[in-house]
Amino acid sequence: MDQYIGKLLDNRYEILERIGTGGMAVVFKGRDHRLNRLVAVKVLKDDLAKDAEFRRRFHDESQAVAMLSHPNIMAVYDVSRSEQVEYIVMELIDGITLKQFMQRKGGPLSWKESLHFITQIVKALSHAHGRGIIHRDIKPQNIMVLRDGSIKVTDFGIARLASAAQSTLTQEALGSVHYISPEQARGSRIDGRSDLYSAGVVLYEMLTGRLPFEGDTPVSVAIQHINSIPLPPRELNPDIPEALEAITMKAMAPKVENRYSSADDMLRDLEEFRKDPSIDLQYDPAKLFAAADVADEPTQIIETGARRRNGQGDTGPMRRRERPEPVREERRSSERPRKRRRSGMSVPLAVASILVFIAGIGVLLWVVFFSNSFQTDTRYTVPNLYGMTVEEAQADPKVQGVFQIVEGGSVSSSLEPGQIVSQEPEARQLVTEENLTITVTVSAGEEPIYMPDLVNKEYRAARQALLDLGVPNANITMTYETSEDITKDNVIRTVPLADSALQPDTMIEIFVSQGPEVAQRTMLAVEGMTLTEAKALLEGETGLGLVVNAVYIDSDEPKDTVLLQSIPAYTEVDEGTTVTLQVSNGSGASGEEPGIESPAPESPAPTQSADPDIKTVSYTVYLPDGDPDTIIEVQVRGSNYHQTKEVSLMVGEVVFNITGKGKQKFDIYFDGARDHSIEVDFDTGEWKLG
């Protein structure tokens, strides 16, 4: 595949270097010469490219994924074929995979980090599922973490192709099988809920630092997904909030009907948990992990030469509790039900059963009516403190002398600041301890505003999104930077990052792309040259790369002579900048006889043009105070007017005849330093300080 390095695909995409290899394709770093940006080019491997049917599916699947457009999904720019090379052009991401991120951490991620990542993953799945696209291979290796903390899900639609290209679960597939859903492992029909199962496994791994199921072979791991129950995450990491554990286990429910019905449903729970980490989502693990009826469909785990026989199979280092597979009794059509024989022991057994029943009734009556007579009832009911302040709770008669109130923290809430939002233990529970501590969580006030993800949005739309959230315009600043990867006028990054809580006084800085860096050029002096000579120096590949705009005016100078240039010589300008040249049309040439010298004007001031709208206004520049013997340079600059005069401070003032039309702004400079501006109305002949 390295033979592609240096090649130009479709006369547009230059292959620069190899950056990765997958099961079906090789990924190269490339440059899009048409848009002058770096891209990732995924080239289909040669052995697969020879299969015409596979090439067709590769192209169709990629075209469908190219329709996705979401901040958390890697963008597909182009799908093409060049000289029998099938390839996809995607955005080039500067980051590492989520798997690498977890490996660098060397342990579980914090639950806040895990929530940050899984929320973005589910948002990406919601967008794709809404357009009928299922990922089929959600795993940390297919999730990129960018430098700003955002993530992008990659390889949408590729898993369907991978299954067509690979008919066995080999060791090469081990990375994917750890995240496979039970219905995928059985070869059953799948939908978006399969992606949610895989997302649940990713969340499980982030929270615990371990995979729910391990094994030496892909088949052994796949079997565990079908028949085993994972350890609850809090048994491995007690710091995980109960609600986040519940979200994880619901996403990983083995029966699809017990999972979230859609990515939006899962996202809704994640948002509720983010607002209130103490929320009770009321999910019953016993129901979520009720034994799945796996006999409904025959298991179709792809064979590797050894079948699982009667309980055999490697469950790896993290063996889980096995759900017994349903056993179906089969009866041959020729067999008839046999009549039950009466046993001689049936009467004694019946008598014994009655005696046991009577004894049980006696024990129950003793417990209910007599046992409490010999002990003091020291049970207390936990009062409901919701909506109280801590001081009000401590003064409550149901609390005094029985319970201790301890403040355990605060959360955003619609309650007034200081009011109790939740408590532990919960209200109405019966307890037997005196001086029991009730830990309360109080309200911190209204829910804060969270920073939206603005990366790659047009900067005006990004600003409007913040204004719509209630962020004051004065709190938003724009900083412009060059960027090879982000389109001009789109957002490169923000400070603070997406999902950060915003306070009323938070200052937000939006970094906006100016596109690729533009070369700087030093302006040349072209006054006195012909227009042709000036263009040769300023335009084109052999010149400065500027754009010349010629404006003809009446002058005594020969036709096509450059009289003035809008950009002063020796100043720095960007390549591609437009420079306006005032050029003589030769209509004012007097044609004096040779040998008769005309008095030279003090400066090549333009005269009134034949254009009736162009007029002349006289403006007097008053010189600054200073040594009368000092000579200074006075300049008047406008978009189509530039005149310079050297005068002595002794004269005190100098008059400029400024030409133009309509309303125009002019700057006045003393020795190259701007002193002030004026706005001239050529229609009325009036001017004012600008």
C-alpha cells in the first residue's frame, strides 16, 4: 500500500504518509489541493478491491455515511474511485483513540469524565440512528478524543462491510467481540439498540477500568455476552454513583426489550443524571437481567472449528454467573403420557405436610402478637426534610433529640438556594438507631448554563447560539487564528470547553479560523511606471500576487502612466490584496513645444475627471507646532486618492484638493503617523472629522 505515497488521486488528493491500518483499509494522511487542507484518505485493501460486489457495497455504504453531519461524528468529505483504487476522504483528526486515552490513564476514568464522553457518543448515535444508519462496531478503538476534550465516532457503516469480508471470529476480531451485543453474537437481526449495548460496555469499561467479559478466544467472549451477567460496576468501583450504574446496566440488558428503546431515551437519562447525580432512576436489575429466552433463535456464533459442548467453553479471567440455558423437553409423536402411579407413601406425606403448616401458623402468630411484648419498640421514622433549610430541619420536632443533620453538598436545582433537595437515608424509612445522621444535599439555585459545542460552526452562528442561551454579548470575544484544517470563519475551539458550566460573569473566547496562513508581501513603488509595467510587478505568479484595480483620471502625464498607488510602497500586505492605481488617461496633455519647460507641480495631484460625479473639495491641513525650520511630510490617503506634500512647519497650513464622489473617508498622516480622519461629502462640498 505504500506505493500510494506521493501519488495524486483524481488530480486532487496527494498521499503524504501512512497513519494507520485496519482490517479492510489503510489510512493515509493527505492534502486536498483544491481546498488546501489536510485530510485522511482511507484506501480499500487490494484483495478486497478485486471483488466487484464488495466494491459496490463499499461505495454505497460510504455514500450513506457521507450524509451524516454532526460534531461528534468524523466527517466524510468524498467517496471516489481512481485508477481502480477505492477510497474515502475524511477529516483529519488531531487526537488519540478513547482506548489509548484509557490506557494512558492506567485505570478507571472518573465518573464525570465517563459521563462527558458517553454523552457525546450517544449524541452521535442519536444523529445516525435518526437517519437509519447503525454503527454495528462501537468500541473505544473507533472513538477519537480530540485535544479540546470532545470526541468523534469513526467508521460508521464499516462494520456491515467487515462482516461481509470476514466470515469467522478470529483473534483479529477480539477487539470488537468484547463490545458485541448478544443478538449480534447469535447472528440475529439487529437495530439501534445493539449500538446502545456496545455503548454501555464502553461506559462500563470507562467506569471500572475492566471489560465486563474476558476470554482467550473471540467465541468464548461472545458466548458470555449471551449467557452471562456482568458484575455491577459499583462492586468494582464503589465511587460510581448509583444512577450512573443503573444507566450502564440498562444499556447492557441482554434482552433488547429491556434496554433503552432509543439513543434519545438514554441521552435523556444521562442529562437527568448530569443535573442531579443523586436521582433515583428506579431500574430493577433483577428485571433487566432476567434470563433471556435464548432458545427463541438458534445461536449463530461464527464457528472457528470448535463448538461449545454441554457447558464447555473458556470464560476467561472474569467468569460471570451463567444464566442457565432453557431446556426444552421433546416428546416423540409415538409416545403417550404415562399415568402416574399411586405411592404407598402419599398418606403419611400429606399428614406431615399438614403438621408443618400448622406449626408455621403458630410461629407466625407468636411473632405478630407476642414477640413485641417482651421488647421495647425503638424504631424511628425518618422525617421528610425536602424543601426545608438546614436550620429549619434541625428545629423540626421530629428531628430534635433523635437525628443529627449534616450537610453533604449542593446541586443545581429549581428550589431556592439553601433548601434541601435530597437526603440519606430517605424519608419514611424505619430505623432503630438513636442520634442517626441524616446527610442532606441542598440547592445551589437554578441550573447553570452549559457551554455548547461550537467547534466547526460558523462564527456568527456560534455567537448567536451563546446569545440565545442568555450569555451577555460583552462576555464574548473573538480571536482569529490561521488554520490548515478548519474552514475559514468557522470555530477552531472555545474557552471554556463544551459542557463546562457557565456563570453570569464567565468570559467566553471563540477562536475563529482565518483559513490557511497567507503569505506576506512588501509593496513596491510603481508610481511613474506604465500600467503594464506595474501589473507585471504586482500581479501573477512572477509578481507579488496582488490584484490591480486601475482607475483612469485626467492628467498631463502620458497615457497609462501610474500617478498614485493606494498602498504605500514598502508596507506589508497579504497576498491577494487589491491595490488601486490611479492612471493617467492622457486627456490633459498640453503638448508644449520641445525646449519650453512647463512649471513642475509641487505634487502629482489629480484633477477633476470627465466623470460628472467626480468632484474636487479643498481641505486645509493645519500643521502641528514645532521648530519652524522643520520639514515634514503630509499625506492624505483614501481608497482611490493618495497625495503627499513636503512642507515647512513655518507655513502653518497646507491645502489639498481632494477628488472623489459621494461620501468617502480620508486619513491624514504627519511623517507616516496617522493624525486624524475626515469624511468628505463631494456632493455638498462639506467635510467633517471622521
